[in-house]
Amino acid sequence: MCMPDILQEEATRIRGLDVDHQEILFDRNSWRKHIPDLDDLLAGIPGDLISRHTMYGIAPNDPPLPAPCTPARQADLRRFFILVMIWGYGNVGTGPWRVSQMIASPRFPEILCRVSEECFCGFFLKAYDTLISNIKWLGPAFASKYLYYFCRKVPAHVKPLICDRVVLRAMRTFDWPAWCVNYIADGNTPRRQAHAYGQYLILMHNWAHALGCRPDQLEYFLWRRGTEAI
């Protein structure tokens, strides 16, 4: 399999990464200014750190069969969406305002319900397209973050992973066919297309299988490598 040499050299390190306890620092006061019910949403989450492990534990469980999206279900999906955005943005200054704009649309609950049904059916790329096409201010990076957490419990061989600019920055440093990364990420248009995200998922899952690691361990390794390149 074609794979960057650095991944093979770092295979042991990648397999040892503690992805689950990656923690993100956030400022409650900054988020509270734009999301008035923040304290209710953060119930059970003490302090000013939120980890992947925490997010795994609060992901809504999909029913065994598609069910009507009740007001209670809509509230659960809204809470989960906001918490994913908090984990994703952390202390980035524009984050709270941008999220407040995302959730302000009257169609926001309907969109999350549709995404839930698409994920239930395994239509992950359709769900990705639904998110970025219908929620203003939500781009590919944060759509992928939402799907990564939301679909964690969905039984599938290839599941959503986070795909942001930091991860792609790391991929561009590899000595391997550059066209593949360019196909996924160059400019705004290609990266917003679901088939480009699907290419990324297949590539990452294939590499992870060859390395004997979890796909999100590989994503986390790339993210850490990408931050070093800033």
C-alpha cells in the first residue's frame, strides 16, 4: 500500500496515542454571552475542559428504528451539536458568535433530525452534505467534527473522522502523491464536496488498518503534527 514513510516510522507512537483524553480548554463566560442556556447544556461537565471521552459519553443514542424527531429528541441533538462546537472551537474568539448563528435558523432542528436519519442509514456522506449545505457558517471541518462524534456508535467499517485544515496541513508535508491531498482540500469548493470527504475517509481507514491503529489515532497524530507546522 502507498503510504508516507513517516507514518510507517511512527507506527508504534501512533498506536500508543491516548486520543480519548484529548482535552480542549474553553471559556464559559464567552460562550454564555451568546448561548444563554449554556449552564444547562454543560450540566455534568465541570470546570473549563472538555475531552473526547466526555463527548463520547453524551452522544445521543439512535433508536433501533427510525423514529419521529420529537421535541425532546430535538433538544438532545441541539445540546450535542453545541457541545461538539465548544470542543471544536475551544477559546477561538469567533466561535461562540458563529455557533449562535448556526443554531438560530428555524430549520436547525429539522436539519439535525435529517442528519440523524441519514447517519442511521449509513449515508454518512449525504449527512455531511446536508450539514454544510443547510447550516450557515458551518464548514467542512466542523461538519466532520459533528459526524465523528455523532456516528461513533453507528456500526460501520468506514465511519466519519475529523478533517480540518490542521490535519490537511500535516498531510501536505508527506512525500507521497500530492494530488490526493489537493483533491481533498484545495480551495473551498473541493473540500465542501462529499465525495472528497469520502476519499479522505477511505484513505485514512486504509492507512489505519495497515498501521494497526484506530483511524482516529491516525487523525490525532496528523493533527498534532499539523500544529507543529504552524
